[in-house]
Amino acid sequence: MSGSSPRLSPALNVVVGAVRKASRRLLRDFQEVEQLQVQSKAPGDFVSEADLRAEKSLREDLSRARPGFAFLMEESGESGDKDWEWRWVVDPLDGTTNFLHGIPHWAISVGIEKRISDDKTEVVAGVIYNPAADELFWAEKGMGAFLNDRRIRVSGRRDMHQALFATGIPFASIPRKGEFVQTLARLMPQVSGIRRFGSAALDLAWTAAGRYDGYWELGVNKWDVAAGLVMVKEAGGYVTDPDGGDAYAECNIVAGNVPLHGKLREAVQAGIAATAARGAKGEG
């Protein structure tokens, strides 16, 4: 994508400019991080510094353009007016482990959240950019979803046996491992494949683009998924929690195309119920 698309709103033009600026330094850091295995500096410290530099760059550019917007950012948390009307939801580096290992599957994610009432908000626009692939996904409520300058749609697959789903695998310190295992056991015999590529933002962007037929993950962070949720919806898909409610409230995500979303949701519900039953029996 060269320059800004004429379809971008002023707010999204601001985001795209800020994201591209932050991505240039991240790309330089990514090229260097591949060499860290032969250096004395701790790789984790290096990536943390890269993450913080990207967040600082994004904060400065977004604040300058929209000084009244609040922030929710991965590294620095919440800031700005507590009664905000608009808020940036920012993950400066989603897919940190991939970045650390030299795997070119990571992204910058920025969502624009609007307060609807005292107890309800909505993400109305978002940008997800994978600098290593130069793929910029963006969407705005009522305007559709795009990859660079091309309109994207969720897949049209209807058969679970042909479906390819994405997820995140809980690692050692994260709860909900039982629910993941139980859901996986129900889905694997039914589907063509399940992928764990290590970036929730890109999982949702790829679902919006029809590369995946759906995505589920429980207990993620708002900054991981804010931009991706509006993207899937604007690409014609469904995004709910496992019970069919608001996915953004607790960030329990089930996203998919229209024919398969319900079937994926049923499998996640069954996995959660089976885990609760095992817990009630003292089976862990």
C-alpha cells in the first residue's frame, strides 16, 4: 500500500501514519534480534525495549493528532480522562515470541474505541499491520474491511470438514488450559486443521480475509483483539463470546464466518462445560 487510501477516515489516516512510523524501527530491531543468539545481551530485554520504543512512538503520534483521546496500551496500561469518549487501544508488538525467534509473523494493532454509555463501549475502527509482510489490514464500522487497498471478506466455507481454525494455546502460567484441551478434542475430528501462529491480532485479520474460517481464544487482552474484532464484523463475519454475547467485555472470543461460527461456538461451549464437570468431580 503506497500512501494512504482515499477511503480512510481522518482518524484512520492518523493511525496508519503512526503505525508505519513505529514499524520502521521495529523492522530494524527485528533484523538485529535474529543475531542475538550470538550476543551477550538478553533477548527478552532487547524485545522489551523494542516494544516500549514502539509504544512510545505510537503514543506521541496519536496524542499529537488527537489530544483528547484516552489510551489503553499493553505496556503502560490506561491513561487519559476517565470519562473519555474516544480511546486508542494499542498493542505495539503482538507476537513477541515470534519476533524474538526471528519469525516474521507479528503485528502492530491499534483499535479506536467509542463510549456508547456509562457501561458500554464499542470498537469502531482498527488497523493491524504486519511490517515483515507489508500487509496492512484496516476496517471502519459501516465501511468494510480491507487488506492494503483490496476489500476483504470472510470465507464462504460451510463444511466443518473443510474448515481451518486458528487459536491461541495457553502456556504454563495461563489458566483455562483445561477448556482449551477439551475444545480441541471436540474440534480436531471435525475439521481440516487448527493453527496456532502466535498473534491474536493477525489471527483475527486472517479470519477477516478468509484465510481462516474462524478463531477462538479465551481470556485474551483487549489490546490483542480490539482492532481485529471490528475487522471480522466488517468483513461479514460474526464475533461473540462462547454464549453468543459481547466478545469484547471479557475478551473470550469466538469469531468466524456465518455458516461455521455457530458450530465453532458450540464446540467451545462444550469444552468449557466439560472442564467444569471434571472440576466438580475433582478431576482437575
